[in-house]
Amino acid sequence: MTVVKQESGGDPEGNSGEGEAREAYVPSRRRIERERYKRARARRATAIAALSTLVTGVVLYLVVVNAPGWPRTKETFFSAQYAREAFPKVLEGLWLNVRLLLVCGAAVLVLGMLIAVARTLRGPVFFPLRALAAAYTDFFRGLPLIINLMIVVLGVPALRLQGITVDPVLLGGTALTLTYSAYVAEVFRAGIESVHPSQRAAARSLGLNNRQALRYVVLPQAVRRQVPPLLNDLVSLQKDTGLVSIGGAVDAVRAADIIVGRSLNYTPYIVAGLVFVALTIPMTRFTDWVTARMDRRQAQGGNI
């Protein structure tokens, strides 16, 4: 680094007899060469990555289009006519998936938090509650979601209970909430147990009881630490909302299925899949951004 000093003499009126030193930073020649080398390496790496990606894409394209069954596959799965027909109907059904995500996501967070708190309660008097919470998480984490949906969506109406809804949307949302609450509860519990016991002890020394220490000290730290895995669970929930179609709910998947059943062309499934991917990618990138931000703050010694 080179420092250039400039001295200014007194002004014409002679108010300042001494010059003021001003320093301006000028990068050294070695630093300029180092920065130029880094930029050259970055441009070279970008060019190589772009070239390799292009070559890979061309090879895959040639392999696919030269396959013996490609003409039939293109007509069956990539028909522009059926894609134009399916797109508006799939988008209309997607609104149901979005509503399920919002409602079920909120319910999952609340129920998962309650189950996690129940599993972390201390004292022998809370043993039955801890046992029930543990049994709940073990059962619904082990039960495949598709089976849970079939049991709830198809089994509950068969009971013919008075006052119990038979709406496949509500029943499907209930099944999703039951399954994902078990996963989210374990995420919250891991966050609660990651808080050092000294935090509770410090809270108690300040006069807080166990409930207040959990609410004001432990839970805020636990939730902040578990934001990335919670967002990942919500991304998975967004995709699995399409499974409510097994009960007859007309969501994006069911809308595509109706067109496929009428036309025997599977392009609507491709359209529905791409719509779900387009909805999932922003959530995934946001999750990656939050994770990277928290990792940087933790590496710098900041609050998690």
C-alpha cells in the first residue's frame, strides 16, 4: 500500500501558518496485479463452467432425441396442444394447493411447537404427557403419508359420524397436518435441547419461573436456530399438498389427471410438475439464503 501525502500551505489571508496533511490511499502495484489475477481466474472459471454445461446439455439432447421411442414420447408427454389446454386449469387448481400450504403450514407450526414443549417438560408429573407426545411423533413419522391420507380421507367418511366433515380438502389438510406436525415437533425439540442449560439457570436466577424461562429465554433461541430446517419442511409440505387429490379434491394434480383421463396424453402431468417446481424454487433459494446468512453470522461470532 502506498500513502501519498499532500501538504497545503497557508491560505492567501495567512490564517493558517501550517499546512494540513491529507492522506489518499493508492493500491500498491502488487495488490493491483493480485486483483487482476483473481478477476482473470474468475472469468476463466465462468467460461469453463458455461462451456461444460453447454456440452453436457447438447449431449443429453442428442441422446434423448435420437432414442428410438422419442417421437412417440414427444407426442405423449410434450404436446404443445395439450400443454396449452392444461395450463389454465392446472393454475386454477394450484390455488387450492397454495391455500392448503398456508393453512396447514400455520397449523403444523403451532401443533409441532406444542408437541415439542410437551416432550421437554420436566418432572415426573408430566410423564404421561411426554409419553403421549413421544408416541405421537414415533407413530406419524413412521406412517407413510400416503397411507395416512387414505386412512383419513377414505376412512373417516366411512364412519358416518354426525358433525364430522367429509370434505376431501379438509380431511386431506388434516392428514397433512398430523404427519408434518410430528416432523416439525422433532425440529423444535432439537432446537430446545440445543440451548445450553446455563440459559435456564440464568433465567431462574433473575426470578423467572420455568414457564417464563421457556417462553422468554429458551424458545426464542430455539426457533432462531431451527429456521432453516423448518423452511425445508415447509417446502416439502408445499409439494405434498398435491396428494390431497387422492380424495377427489381438484387441485393442480387432479386437474391434470382429469385431462389425462380424457385425452390419454400425459403432457398435463408435465405441466403440473413444472408449476410445482416453479413454486418450490423460490422457497428453496430463500431457505438457502437464510441458512448461509445464519452460518456467516455464527462464523463471525454474532447471534444465531
